[in-house]
Amino acid sequence: MCGKSTLLNSLIGEKVAVITNKTQTTRTQIKGIVNRENSQIIFLDTPGIHKPKTKLGNIMIETAFTSAKDADLILFVIEATSIDIGRGDSFILAKIKEAKKKTILVINKIDLVKKEELLELIDLYSKAYDFEAVVPISAINKDKTEELLDEIENCLDYGPKYYEENVYTDQTVKSIVEETIREKALKLLDDEVPHGIYVEVDRLKKGKTMENEPIFNIDATIYCQKDSHKGIIIGRKGSKLKQIGMYAREDLEKILGEKVNLKTWVKVSKDWLNEDSIIKKFKIDN
């Protein structure tokens, strides 16, 4: 796992992308905006490249490649612990060559390797493609992230400012809520469950507490593919679902800056990964 969502959050300085220890977490394009003294940089976090097995998987791959075509610059993020150019990275490099886009190689997790190993990896990838720059970083420690922003700024052409200074993402409150709940579920559930779930907000309404403080009243449903998964998500006497909801609420109150009253339910939708009515929400507008 190269940690591209961790990198995005580190560069933005705000949490805009789900972070877990599981692969293929990002399902659709997420925009993050960095405003600097002389520039506004818009990042597109896309699903990772993988072999699709469902309609949702196909949508994710389509989103990744469409976003690359629209971008002025590609950040190719790899792990410093890599010892060779694997099949997946070779495939991505081939697509980058096809697109003929400016590309920066970002080597993440440099805190995990020795300098000699890092230099060997830089040499290996530099022979495979003519990158605009190679920037070794540690996203989790925010090491060299400013240098990366400098390199990105140097590679971009002049253009208009698309967002106001205080905007750091294009996500709606609804999508932030759904992704936050899914993140907590991904972190707390067994390995066989997470990729078979999605979250839908059923009600999102601002109100007042008894103390007349603003509050978000939110009802959300976690959908899964199997009855057995439903039992795992709910947990013994509802303990797991309660835990997911508690952690999600705590995060949402920090992100939204207001109190949150969150209620969650679990339902089974056995083939939602292939249902057009559901997966269309993950497709970006062309």
C-alpha cells in the first residue's frame, strides 16, 4: 500500500480521503485543494489500479484513467520498500507513457529504508521513465512534502483560480459522512467484509440541541453483501456497530465543527457491486 490517500491529506493539511490499512479503499475521484502564495493546486485522488472483478471495479479503473487524462501532471506514488518494478507498476508506467503527461515520481515511506536502498530504487525507476522530478518523502511524518509541492508548482502552467481560498475539497457533507462511516468500518471489521460494504446517508438535517447549539442529525445505512456479514458488522449485542458509529461521530464533529447525532443501521444487498442504480454514484461526470 503506497499511502496515496495519506499523502493527499498530508499535502492538503485536512482530512479529505479515507485512510485504512486495506488496499483499494478509494472508490471514486476526490478533489483536494492546496492554496499557496503563488498558486492553487488541485489534486485528484483516484482509485488504485487493479484487476476489476465487478461493475464497481470497472468504474473505479475508468475513473482512474479518466482523471489521468484530464490532469496536467501525474504523481506516480510508490513505496520506498519496493525492490523492483512489479507487474502493476509496469502497467501504470505503460499507461503514463501512452498519456504523454508530465509525471513526478513520489517515493513514499522513506523512513522505512536505508539511503543506499533508496538510491538504488531511484536509479531503477529513473531508467524506466524520464520523470520531471523524483521526490522521496514520508507522508505520515510530513517529511519533504513542502519540497514536493514546490516541484508540483514548477511543473504546472499558468491558469485561473477555480476555488476560494478557504475551500480544501469539493466533497459534499453527505459524501464526507458516508466516507467517514465507511473508514471506521474498514478499520474495525474483519478482512472479508470491508470491500463488500457501502454507506448511504438516509437523512441529513441541521437542527438545535436542547441547549440551542447547532447539531447535525444524521441517519445512515451500512449495506453489505451477506447475512453473515451483517451479523459481523452489528456485533454481539450491537457492540461493533456502536463502536463504528461512535468513532465516526467523533471524527465528524471535528471535521464539521459542530455536534453530530448519528444513527446507523445495517442492511443486506447481495449483489450491489454489480447494480447500476448503486454503482452509478461512484462514477465521475465526464
